Amino acid sequence: MSEKQRAILDGLEAEKILESEVFKKALESLKAEYIAYWLSSRDIDDVKTREDLHRSILLLPEIERHLRIIVEKGKITKHQVNRLK
């Protein structure tokens, strides 16, 4: 399989993942879980744990962003391949 074919297929798969209700629910659930842990940390010495949870919450949108980049790369590659035909 060529690199262009792989990019197109990866883009299609990434798009399916982003549209998946299971994926959406998993991200929402994970975010809610992180926030609950974050808010329930009461110990003054839990600073590192709270910071780690905060970073984890901020990383969740990055997963979606990365998948969207793969989708767009696949679409662009498909358009380029179609133009060459």
C-alpha cells in the first residue's frame, strides 16, 4: 500500500472514530471522571495529583485535534490523487 493510500484510509478511519458515539461518550466520561477526582482532592499535599489531572483534562481535546488533522490530511491527499487522474 502506498503512502498516499495509507493517508486516505487513515483519514477515513479517523473520521469514523470522531463520529463514533462510543468515542464521544468515552471522552466525556473520562473528562467528567478527571474533574470529579480533581474536585475531590482536598489534601493540601495533593498538588501534584491535581496538576496531573488538570493536564490530563487539557490533553483530551488534543486527541480530537490530532484525529481531525489525520482526517484533513486524508481528504487533501484524496483530492490530490483525484486531480492527477
